[in-house]
Amino acid sequence: MQIGMMGLGRMGANMVRRLMRDGHECVVYDINPASVAALVGDGALGAASMAEFVGKLAKPRCVWLMLPAAITGKIIDQVAALMEPGDIVIDGGNSYYHDAVDQAAKLAAKGIHLVDVGTSGGVWGLERGYCLMIGGPDVAVQHLDSVFATLAPGADAGAPSPDKAAGTAPFGYLHCGPSGAGHFVKMVHNGIEYGVMAAYAEGMNILKSANAGKRQRTADAETSPLENPQYYQFDIDLPQVAEVWRHGSVIGSWLLDLTAGALKSDPGLAQFGGRVSDSGEGRWTLKAAIDTGVPAPVLSSALFDRFSSQGESEFSDKLLSAMRYAFGGHVEKPKAGK
Ligand SMILES: O=C(CO)[C@H](O)[C@H](O)COP(=O)(O)O
């Protein structure tokens, strides 16, 4: 079928390529003309303005947006102003689900459907496919089924193909509920992502310190005494451990695959400074947990750890030292070398 894609960054452009590879017709638009030109070179129909883009779409028009959350609402308003009842806007970015609920109500008043699609797959999606978490009215979601089927990974290679009548989840896409439900599920997915990532990172860091007893013989002995140095004499090969865990262990996952790849190519992770950014979904997940009174200690710890990595605990850490000094005259020890 025909689909319009606006926002041709790493995700949007590769989604267009995957759609065209499966025979869909794609009309594309981006504020960067070079991004449009690249996909026109691959067979898409390009547009130089939003009006031209919408004008090139057959009715009912289907416009898929892959934009940063901060500008998505504004662009939905602009594109919807050019659309008609029965048309469909699809938001595939990491937008806040509250915005999807509110936008859907606004568009519904004009007869336009909003379908929110949490899209996971990152830069690997072109080849692996994208896991799609979908919210929106049945009629619009059903209309887009062939697009979702193409973008999603599909049935596992080699496994017997599941019966679609029993649901689309085994194919990698799921209609989760009305508008907002897709972004809600994707938000929690990303909250979980923080926790899983933190678990691997913390575990690997403990393994990295398994030789701390050896370091005791050096300068650190005075600054951070280790009670039983004989138990910490292991030089663990982290890339190899990550690799072996990928084969048959309980904690195998795609994130572990990526972790193993990163450690293999750069065991000291020299290209990273360790300031871990966050784009909002972890914060929103915790807001939902607080609103609904659901405990989420792992996810909150992982989020707050990111804030610390961004330097946000520096003042509170200094204040802790100030209090220790004030009540007991305790002075800070120099940082232990690793
Ligand atoms: O949707 C994604 C993966 O599924 C995002 O790319 C990822 O979650 C990045 O988020 P953050 O910047 O908060 O780490």
C-alpha cells in the first residue's frame, strides 16, 4: 500500500527502505532535502514541502511521523490541517502517551485517526525488523496491517509460522488498545530497557573488580582496605564472559549480544565518557508507576543512576562529605585507582 513518511533520520529512512523492499509505495518528506534525495534515489517519491507531501498521498492518506518527541505535537497539528476525515496520522516516535491521548481526541473531532506506534529496533531494524506496539482505533489499525506486517520482524525463521488469526504478537506487532496504548507499552518497554542495561553494566563492573585483591598490594591498600584480598584475585576476561553468556545462559538477550560486541571491539570502552543520557521514557515510566502506586525500585534505581552519571549527584555527594566532616572530623580519602 502507499504510505507517507515524514522524518527521515536513522529510523525513518530505514523504515522506508524496508517498506519499499516489500513492495510498498513510499512518499517521503524531511526538512533536510538531502535525506529526501537519498530515498528518492532508492525509489521513493519525494516532496519538497509538507503541502506537496500531503498532496502526493492517495486517500485515505496515511502519514507516518518519525520525529523527536519535542516537535511531534506541533508537526501533527500542521499535517492534520492539510488532511481530511478518514485520513490517518501515525506517530512512531518516542512521544509521551499523554500527548497521544490528547492529540487523538483533538484529531478525532476532525474525523482524523491517530495511531501511536512504539517502534523498537533501532539502527538494526532495517534487517531485523521493528517490534511495533500499536494504539489507535480498530478501523485505522486494520487499514495499516500490511505496513505493520512488513515493518515487523515476522515469524521466526525456521520456526513453524504461527496462525495470524490467533494474534499478530508472534509476528512482532500488537494492537495494544486505543490511542495512547502503543506509546504506553513502549514507554514501559524503555523503562525496562534501563533496568536490564543497568543490570548488565553493574554485573560487568563487579566482574571487573574481581582482581581487587591484587591491587591491594599496591597504592590502594591504604585508601580502601579489602578485608579478604585472597578472594579477589581473578583477572576476568569480560568480553569472553559476555560471549559465553550468549550461549545457553539464562540471561541471554539482544542487549547482551550488543554488550558482548561492544566489549569485544573496545574492552576498555575508551570511546565513552560514561555520561549516560536519557530521552524521557524512563522518567515517564516512573511517573506512571507513582500515579498508579506501583513499586518500581529497579527501574527507578536505573534511572537515578543515569542522573548521577550526568553529574547530578555531585552536590549531594559533597554535602555527604561535609556532614561527615562536621560530625566526626572525617576527611575524604583520595579516589582509589583501578
Ligand atoms: O526507543 C528506544 C529503544 O527501544 C530508544 O532508542 C532508547 O530507549 C533510547 O532512549 P534513552 O535515550 O532514554 O536511553
